[in-house]
Amino acid sequence: MSDRPSWDEYFVGLVDEVASRATCDRGRSGCVVVRDKRIICTGYVGSPPGMAHCDEVGHMMKRLVDDDGTAREHCVRTIHAEQNAICQAARYGLPLQGTTLYCTMEPCRVCATLIASVGITRVVAKRRYHAAQDSREIFAQAGIELDVVEDVVEDY
């Protein structure tokens, strides 16, 4: 008899499959939003509908500087997997209050504020994100439970 995965293991595994649809190779992330063990919506890194994808026309890079002075290059052509999932729910009138969000890595600050705004109550991230301190603080203030499966920083 095979070992069945826990519900968290199952949905974290699906995050990888959803991420396979991502259209920016700099951040092939996925997201699955669940209520009562049922998938409400999914999202992956990609451009908004009707707009060009990185895989088609290349990246749209912007230089960002962290508080400590570290400069990073980010692609801004696409939206994050978490943002995409929240947009899909909005587009189809699906409330996210009281849901659990599964994702590739801890959400960024912007995604964390959106997650709090729509009433998601739990986030399960497969790995850590190098710049997630603000997100952790937002989740703590909003009463959102954060569980990280692998205590390693996502490499992308």
C-alpha cells in the first residue's frame, strides 16, 4: 500500500504543476488557493491576458535597490502567481475569505498585502523567499498563519 500525501503535501505538489505554465523563466512560480480541501483557483507567473510574454519577447528588466543598498534586477513584464490567482478569483466572482494559499515561495510584500486584503487566512509556501521579512510581519499583523515546508531560500 502506498503512502498517501497529507493535504498540504498534495496541494504543495500541485503548485509545481501549476508553475509549469509560467511564461517567465526568471520566476517559474505557481499558486493554488483552497477552501475545504477543494481548489478555488490557481495562478502562475505570467503576463496579463492579451499582453506579450517573456517567453515570446524577452524580459522587461527594472533595477531595484534593497534597503541595505543591494541592487537587483527584476522582470516586471509578468505578475506573480499569487496576484494571478487572486485576479482569477475576482474575475469569476470567487470569494477567498477563509482560504489557504499554497505557493512556490513566501510571497513578496505586495502579494502579502493582497493576501491579507482578500481574507486568505493561511499561507503554505514550499520554500523561503530572500526578501520576505516584510511579508512575515504583514501576515503576523493580519493574523495569517504562515507555514514554510522547506527551510531553504528559493533559488531563481
